[in-house]
Amino acid sequence: MAFERVASVNQIAWGSVREFQTAGKTIAVANVEGKFYAINNACLHRGGPLGQGTLSGKEVTCPWHGWSFDVTNGKVSHSNSAGVACYPVEVRGDDIFLDLEGSILA
């Protein structure tokens, strides 16, 4: 596994989601009750930026057209048959690391 540092824990407030660039990819990282999750930033509907959306519980809503995704597994909220890639996350001290090679397709 090739983990890369993407952010520090204080950059993503509790109950929020943000987008980050790393290794040529844009990733949405969410803080759900102090646990961090990473998914592909592009909404399946029209490529909207999920990291600029709103997070409610474990669901992020795309700011463009309202599609929602579960950040814990990448699944589209209204369909278990589609989703975005998820990435393994490790918190090391105050830093958040992602394994971009270990993506799991929803």
C-alpha cells in the first residue's frame, strides 16, 4: 500500500467534507463523528464536486444536482448498484493519509 499525506485532521471540521488534490486526483474527504472517509470527488450524475457538497450524517450531497452518496462505502443513496471509488484512510498523529492504489469501487 502506498499511503500519501493529504491533509491534517484540523483541516476537516467534524461533520464536514472537503476536496483535496493528491497524486493527480481530486478526492473528497469527510469527517463523520471524528472518523475520516475518502471517496472520489466526481459525482456520477454530471461530475459535480462532492467535496464542495454538504454532509449530513454519513451522506454527502452534490452541490450541482443533489445526488447523495454514503461516504463510508461510496454508494449512491438511492441505489445500491452504483457508486464512486472509496480509498483506505489512516490517521497518523495529526495527519490524514490515503491509499490511492487501494481504491474500492462501490
